[in-house]
Amino acid sequence: MLRGSLRGFLGEQWNADCVRHGPAPHDIVAMWSGLVTQGVANLGCNRAEGGLREVAVVLAELGRAACPAPMWSAALANFALSTSQSGAAVDLLKGLHAGAARVAFSFGALDPDQGTGSIQVRDERGRGLLRFVEAAGSCTHLLVAIDRTVLGLVALDAAGVEVIPTRAMGAWGFYEVRLNATPVTLIALDDGLFDDLLLKGKLGLTARAHGAARRAFELVTDYVKQRHQFGQPIGRFQAIQHKLANGLIALEGVRLVLDHATKLHDLDDGDWRYFASCAVVFASDALRRVSLETHHAFGAIGYADEHDAPLHFKRVHLDTIALGGSLHAKRLLASSLLDPASSGLPEYDLGPAGNALREQVRQWLEESWSGDRKAEFGRRPFSKREFDADFARDIGKTGWIGLGWPSEFGGQARSPLEQIAFMETMERGEAPRIGAAIQANALMMFGTPEQQQRYLPEILRGEAMHGMGYSEPQAGSDLAALRTSAVRDGDHWVINGQKIWTTTWWGKYMFLAARTDRDAKPPHAGISMFIVPMNAEGVTVRPATTMYDGSFANIFYDDVRIPQENIVGEVNGGWKVLTGALAFERGLVGGGIVLKVAHAFEELRSHVIAKDDGGAALGDDPMVRDKMATLAAEIEVGRQLMMRCAELAVDGVTPPEYGAISKVFSGELMERFGEAALDILGMRAALSEQMPGTIDNGRFEQNLRHSLMWVISIGTNEIQRSLIAQRALGLPR
């Protein structure tokens, strides 16, 4: 409601031309008066009326509108002074909320950016220079940090004050403020408030930069639909589509982690500080990349200063480098993570049921997957660790394989958050893979009652794995081009063809896509889905070793006869079954990948903080700390995308485009993590499993080799980007 109200108000009342070619104090004063009537001036004083989350919404809308009203400084004044008993503080806030006062804010010498200047106060008189003071030309007062416990309040119309407009990044809006024996009223800060105030300031700037970047992105998305070159809209070009898909992934990541940090702050959750640093670290790079790519897509039109895109470009860059930018936030994040007393990545609150299940699964794993049994499994080569039949049957007794299944199919009908709790705990426990979730879901959606009664119970008990027979030599991501045929012969179907890159080739059944109408138009209209027993006559399996030491197989089907009742869904209706199953998988895959990365990160962190015989640690190296902070921030983006998919799944299946966003980001994060781990740990980390001197039995180098599969499988990330561009952004096919 707040966002919608402000957007409408700013659309009617603000014109960015006011600040395009120079400072416009009078226009900003008028706009602030209007914003006061919208009830935003007191946000941050009382959480019941609006906390940091609402402040972030307002700042994002101001960034979107390219409006430099002094909301950022007003919010900081509210956060800093709302509990102060100082008469000066009470009077300032009273005037601020009534619209009679407008306040600028500076962190002075305590700004992590050392180029912002400082003032000295003696006998309640201030002298010095402050740079980059926002909106000072339209404000009545200045609040400046004197030290970590005291703010100074300056009336900007007092004697000895000089306010000089400054142009930065080609934009007006900053000022130099010079004080020469100017009266300063000192106001004490509550203990421990300063660091939080600085972090809130950084979050506020991040929110405003996000609003600006998002608006420019919306403008260019509309532009590429209308701009024609070479006889078609440029939004049809794959290069443009993938560029904008990347932009949307980044913007969604910023939006989610920023909202999570502000929400935790308003719930008094101490982890808000960690997530705030993550938001700043990720956004500082991501928003600037989006801003640059936005201009690339605009081309020359974005160069014109009368266009709004340059305003947003300037705003994004100024806000993401202020207050120390990402470097300061990375230092905070690294200190939090690499302190030997740190517990590592924060554990998400998954609600009472999710938290309880997490603990229940953890205890079960301690009893059933630990000690000699787990150690013996870990000593096997990776090719023998892809599945453990005994473990699958054991966990089948718990019913957890059907955790999310509807109760009518024997499942537990657990929520998406409970399913995340299960996946996360299994990953942390390094348990073997289980179930056939995709195939089970397809059977529940499209199978006959007889199929459901036959196949679902054995999946639920952990007794049957189903492979997916989709890809062919000429049909990888383009599954509609598949050639494997199924021909009706009385009460049977006869299947002929070849499937490649099949990972679960050793399963009991194959969930197979075959063509049942060669003349169908479009081609995908002639595909049907079948369940093929892998012990059927005519099935030939030729396994091959993958580059990550796993296996897949070429599988040949030569006159394989299966009963008529083994078709899943309607004849020629297989595309609906196939895409429905893949959509379900993509909604899960991104979450599954990022949980793998999070667990691997914790293992890497243990090596980074470990001390050698001389008392030194890898984590003492500033470059290592920088890499670890960057990875941690990206992991939180991946986890937030996972949580968003779970939220959307409450109402059904996650939309394919959002599942694709999660899958693309998390798959490529796994690659980045693998590369960074080798950089940090060095050559010993490149030693493969079972080699003398290897680190964690070759975990890190094997993770990197394995990461490629997650980027390529289930539709390559390039295909996913096209899906995102067309489905989420509405770009032409």
C-alpha cells in the first residue's frame, strides 16, 4: 500500500527535470512538504508506524522517481534520536515530522570513506569541512557524527555556515558544508547505536539504488520491445534477451536479500546485521552491472541527457560507493564469518513446523547415518556414492520421501518450508540421494489410479528409482526434436530409439519421452510419456564415466515392448507431462544447488579459519577475506531465491520463469564457489579423491567438476535465460 501510494503521488507531483541540470532547493522543499503529508517523515521513530522496511520502500520509490528529497537523512535522524531525552533532539524531530524542519546527515570523520571530511568541536563551536552532504541546500539543519557516542546539531542558517553545491558523477545534489566557529549542539547517542546507524544508512542507500536501477531496467525492457532493427524488435535478439535476463536475476536477488534484512531488523532479529552486509556486498556490484547493461541495451538513446536513464545511472553509482561501499561491507561480513567463535552462516527460521522437522531429521541422521556406516560410505569412490539402496529403504520407513506429497497418495502433505528443512538437513548430513520426486509428481498429476497405486508406494518406500529418458543425440534442450518412437501394436507399445546422458540409468524404471505422431504440428504435439522397466527385453545400457567421476549412459531401445497401460497421460499429451515435471524440478533444483554450496562453504570456512603451527590462518589474508565475503553474500541471494520459490509453491507449482531464475543463479554460483575454493586452498585442493595428502578427500575440486552438470542439465542456462526473458519480461519469441 505504501509503495503504491507513493508511486502515484510522485508520478503526479515530481518532475525529474527539476534536478537534471542543477540544484533545485525550492522544488525539493516543496516535494518534502508533500511527502510529509504522505506520513513518511516519522518513519523509523516507532516500528508500529513503520520501521526500516518501510523506510526502504520509500527510498526505493524516491530512487525510482529520481527525486532527491531528504528522506535518507530524515530516517537516520529518526533512528538516532527517537529515544533521546535531549531537548534539542525532541524539538528537531517535532519540526521534522511537522514539515517545518528538514535535516541533512553526515557521518563526518567516521564515514568509512575517508574523503568526506570532518569537523572539530570545541566549546560548542564547530570548525571544518564536510563533503558529499546530501540535500544540504534544501535543509534547515545538519546532524553530523562527532564521535561514536555524540552527534552534533547545526542550524544551517547560523553564522559561520557556508553551503556550496557539488557536482559528482555529473549530477547535482551533494554539497560541501564549511563551518567556521559555528554553534553546535551536542546530542548523546545511546550505547552501541552508531554501528547500527551506519549499517541502516548503507541499507537505505542500497534501497534507493535498487529503485533507480529497477526503473531504468523497466524502461529499457519496454524500449527493446518497440525498437526495430533488421526488420524486427531488438528484444527478439538472443543477446538482448540474455542481457536482460541477467539483469532481472540480479535485481530479484537484491530485492529479496534487502527485504529480508530490513524485515529481520524490524522483528528485532540480531541476524539483520549479517544480512544487511550481504545485501550491500551483493547489490554494490550487481546494481552497477545492471545499470551498465541497461545502457548497453539502450544504445545511443541512453546517452541523451534528457532521457531518464542517465539520472538513474548516476544515482546507482553514487549510492553504491557511498559510506565505504562494498569494501566496508565485505570487511564487516568477513569479520562476522571468520571469527573463530562464529557459528557460520545463519540458520533460517523455517517456522515452527519446519524448525521442528529440521531437528527431527538431524536426530534421525545421527542415529541412522553416522559413525562407521557413514565413514565407510565416504571412503567409496564417488561413482559408488551416487546412491545407497540400504539407506533409501531405511529412510523410506520414515515416510519422508513423500514429505510434500498429498495425503491421498500416502504423503505427509508438508509445506514447502518443511521440504526445505528436510533438504537442508540431508545436505548437511551428507546423506545419499533418495526418491524419484519428479517422476512421482508427474504420476500424481497425470497418472491413472492404477499407475499411482502401483508405482508410488514403492517410490515412497525407497525401493524404486526412476531415471529420466529425455535427451537424444539431436534433442538436448530442444526436446521437441526427439526421434525415439513408440508405435501402438495391439495392447502394447513398441519403442525404438536412443537416449543419451541418462544419469539414473541403474534405476528400476525409465520415465521415457517418445514420439507417437511423426506428422504432428507443432512437433511437440506428437510426444507421449511412458514408464519403461529397465529389465525389459531390447534395452541396452552403455554406461560412461562423466568428468565429475560419476556416470551416465547411452541407452538403446530396440523393439522394446511395454504394456498399453504404461503410458502416462494422454496419447500425444506427453509434452504437458514432460514440461510439468521439468517445471517442478526447476523449482526444486535451484534450492537444492544452493544448499549444496552453503554446506561446501561451511567446510571451506573451517579450513580458512584453521590456524597453522605458527598461529597463522588463511583467513588472515585480505584477499581471502574478500572472496569469502563475496561468496557468503551470493549464497544468501541463492537462499532467498529458494525461499521465494517455496513461497510461490504454496499456491501450486513455482512459475517456470522463477524456477529458472533460481536455477541459473545457483548453478553458476556453484561454479564460482568451486573456482574460489581452489584459489583459496591452492594445489592440495586439486588432489582428487583417495590421493595421499588430499583435502577432504578431493571434495573441492570434485565439486567444481560436478558444478558444470547443474548449469547444463534440465535445460541449459542459456535456454533458461531465454525462458526468463520471454516469460518474465514479455520479450518476443
